[in-house]
Amino acid sequence: MRIRPRTRRAVAGAALAGATVATSLMAVPQATAVPTARHRATAAAIANGTYMIKTFSGKCFEVLNRSTANNSRIIQYNCRTTDNYTEKFTVRSAGNGASTIRVFDDKCLEIQNRSRANNTPIVQYTCRSKDNYTEKFKIVSAGGGKYRIKTFNDKCLEVRGGSRANNALIVQYACRAK
């Protein structure tokens, strides 16, 4: 983890189509509402704070069109600056190794429609309660200073299709080996 003034940069890794896909978030933890013993043992100790999340292609997580509406999708886009508020995400502990990830307008990241399906987009939504499992993520070390961001159903956040393009969706997908 590299430290910059007033921000922390974390890199999260997730496998896609057999290749490791790294996503970087400015303080984006992954957690499970009720983590299993396996989850507790592998959860990374990411401090509460504000982070930029970068993908394997070096692009940053961002809310599509800088929208403040519920269900706005999370995408990757060229990183602009560390002062760009739309590229900053706040990680807050939710207990039991879980964390919430909040966007610039204090909405939470969650899985669209609480789906368990692969390729379901990650969206922002008004934070509902501390017990809402779809808003909780865990961050698991993938080695080399990289992390996987995992959803409540043990899937990983990835860039859809391994795309390197701007506006590519961030989705959940079954985790694969690095």
C-alpha cells in the first residue's frame, strides 16, 4: 500500500478469464455480512479511510456520468487526479471483517438488485442499514500488495470482460485463481 498525503491507495486483484485483473480503489474493502472462518482468516486489514480504486489497466473506479442517482453503475475511467472527488471511495468497517464502500455523495456500493449472478453490475445506492448484506464487502490479500474485493456471495469485483476501455462496467463474477 502506497501512502499519499491525506489519501491511501490500495490495489485490489480479481481474476477474470483466467488472468488476474487488478482493481484499485481509494479505500474499498470487501466483506461478508457473516464471514465464515475461511473469510476471517484471509481478510486483509485495510484501515478505514478514503482511497482511489484502480483496475488492472490502471484506470480508476468512478460513478458513471458522476451521477448522484440510485442504481448508477460503477465503471472504470482514466484516472484524473488525486483531487477528483468522483474517484474517491470511503471504506468503513461494518464489523466481522466486513466493510462498506461509499462514493462521493455518501451512497454505498452494492450489487444491483441484490443479484447472485455473474456479470451483475456494481451500483451506488442510498445506504440502507448496517445489516444490509449487499452493501458489505471484504478485502482479501492476493499477494504483492494487491487485494481482491469480494461480495456477500463470495464473488469478486471485476472489470466486465477484462476490458481496458473507459466506461467498462465493474461487475461481480465468480473468483478465479490468480
